[in-house]
Amino acid sequence: MTFKQFLLVLRARWRVALGVFFAVVIATVVASLLMPDQYTASATVVVDSKADPVAGNVYAAQLSTGYIATQVDIISSERVAQRVAKLLKLDQVPETIEKWRNSTGGRGDVTVWLGTKLQKRLAVTPSRDSSVIDISVTWDDAKNAAILANAFAQAYIDTDIELKVDLAKQYATWFDERSRALRADLQAKQKRLSDYQSATGIVATDGKLDIENARLAELSSQLVAIQALRQDSQSRQQQIGGNFDSVPEVLQSPVIVGLKAELSRAEAKLQDIASTLGKNHPDYQTTAAEIASLHGRIAQESAKIVASLGSTTQINQRRENDIRAALEAQKKRMLDLTHQHDEVSVLQNDVATAQRNLDVVTQRLAQSNLESQTQQTNISILTPAVEPLIHSSPRLTLNALVGLFLGGILGVGAALVLELTDRRVREESELPQLLGVPIIGRIGSSTIKARRDRSSAPLLARVEPT
């Protein structure tokens, strides 16, 4: 349907559209006038962002969309509505009890029934960029609307305190059980540590490890020194061969030095005797014998010194073996002692960890016990509800505008529905679409007089060809 066709339909069906329009408008206005007046009262609560003096946490981190949405759900919950009924003692009003019996036949709980009724009259609107929540109640009476709005705000605060106290009590019970278990675990670990210290003789301030470590270092130094001496004596013993004069001990020996001095004097004396008295002189023979004796004594002393070098090498070897054995024993003792200290450290760490865990749980237990006894909350009433002076519904002007809008839509819709059920041809362009045949002529409209004048004309002459 084109826009032109739409206008033609409205022009043809204007009476129907206008009738529906006025009917809807009049019905809306009459219904608004007949509806009882409803009053809406609002109380405003705010979630404080300051730190909780009991719990010690900061609520500012919780003031997110999710947290505010949770508070809105709590206000709208059945628990708060039932608390309002009990707070205002609505469940004790005879008229209310009679309505409950007529509605439910006496089944269920009157408080639950009242809570459901109150929830339908409640509207909770959170602020977009702040922690303010608006609690509105719509009622037939302005005074009761304000009373119910304030009751919902107070019931919300009481419920919030109750939820926190119940949760704190649950935490306190759990922390108490955990503290007992952790205390028993700490005592068991302390006993294990003391038993191990008693068995090994290690105390917390034991300096035995440092002493043994110093002894190990000293033995290592002694081993290095004796190895150097043994290697030096072995090297000199291997280099001696048959040449004793190259041995430093032989050269530095006082006995050999004295014998060599006497030998030099005897050799000088022998040369003097040989030059003056000749080799056959008895003094020459005596001096030669003395020189031979000195050579023998020097050889004997050198042999003794060389032999002492071999003994020194053997002694150094035995000392090295003894020191090495002592060093190995000291190493084993150090390993055992280190292992014992490591075990003590592990046990001490276990005790310290158990103590820290117990301290944390004990602190949380004390905090939970304190929270379970508090009556403080981070929610307060910002603006209490007051009795509204003007009813909130029905709104005659708004309903009239809505009636005008709906009447216009329904009037146009009624005209289109009638057109669809009783199809009419509104313009010549619709004929080819409806019949599927071309238009071969058009009969024009004229007045009665014109028709009479044309009545005598032939039929073909009155038809306008297309």
C-alpha cells in the first residue's frame, strides 16, 4: 500500500477512525477519573564509605555496581517485607487477618502473605553515580505510604545488621574450631622440636657448629702443610742419589762443616810436609791417615743426614695419614652436625609457621567475636519519608496524552482492518493489480444535467478512449 492509498483509505474510513479515537480517549479519561488516588512516599538511605570501626575494613572498595545492586535486592527481598509487617504489627490487625483468610482460606502464614502484598507496592531505585538508594512505597493513604516507606528503610538497616551479625557468628564458630586445631598442632610441633634437641644435645644458642667448623679448617691447613713437607722431603731424597754434597742438610750440618774445616787444615798441613819433608816422612803418613779418617767421618755423617731425610719422609707420611683420617672424621662429624642443625631448623620453622597461623586465626576470632556483638552498620537514613501532599496516580494529563496517542493508533488501525476485510478500489491504478487486465476506457464523472444531455448520444461516443 502506497502512501496515497493510505490517505485515500483514511479519507474513506474517517468516521470509523475518529470514532475509535474518541472512544479510546474518553475511556482513558473516565478510567483515570474513576481510579482511586494513590500516594507515593520515598525514604532515602545512603551507604557510608568510611571505614568500619569494628571490622577495620573500608567499604569504599565495595561501593560498586554489584554491591549497590545487592543492596537493592536485599531491600526488595521477602525477608525485609516480612520484617516490615512485623515491625508495624500488621499481622495483628483483625481486618488484615480477615483479608488473608478470605484470600488464602487460612493456608500459609499471614506474615508471608503480607510480605508479598507489600513487595508489590515497593519500588527501589539506586542512584547512578553514588551510594544513595531511594525506597518508595505507593499506598491508598498518604500517611500510611510514608509510614511504610520509613518502615522499609528501618527494616533494611536491621536486616543488614542481622546478616552481618549472623555471618560474623558463623565465622567466629569456624575460627574457634580452627584455633583449637592449630593450637594442638603447635603443641605437637613444639614437643617434636624439644625431643629432637634433647636427643641430639643441640640448643637454640648452640655454637658447636662454629667450633667444629674452625677445627675442620685447622685440620685442612695442617694437612696442606704436612703434604708440602712430605713432598719436599721425598723430592730431596729422590734427587740425592750418591752425591751427598748437594744435600742442603749436609752442607748446613755443623759437624760436617767442622770436619771439613779440619780436613782443609790437614790437607794444607799435608802439602807443607810433602814440600818440606817429603812423602816418606812419618808426619806425612800421620797427616795422610788423619785426612782419610776425616773423609770417612764426613761420609758417615752425610750418610746419617741422608738416612734422617728418609725417616723424615716416613714421619711426614704417617703424620699426613693421621691428619687425613682426622680430617675425614671431622668432615663426617660436620655433616652429621649440619644435618642435625638442619633438622632443628626445619622443626623450628614448623613451630614458627604454626605459631603465625595460630596468631592470625586468633586475631580473626577476636575480630569475628567483636563483629558478632556489634549493632553498627554502614547504612543510614539520609532523608526520611514524609506524607505526600499530592497523589502520584492517576495522572489525568499523562493518561489523556497516552489516550490520545493510543486512540490515534487504534483509530488508524481500525480503518486499515476494515479496509482489508472489505476491499474497495480507491484509484484506477489498483484495477490492473487486482484484476490483472489493462484499462481500455474511463467513464468520467458529471452532474445530472450533463448526464441527461448525453443520454441520447451513442454509447461509443460517451466512452473516453484511453
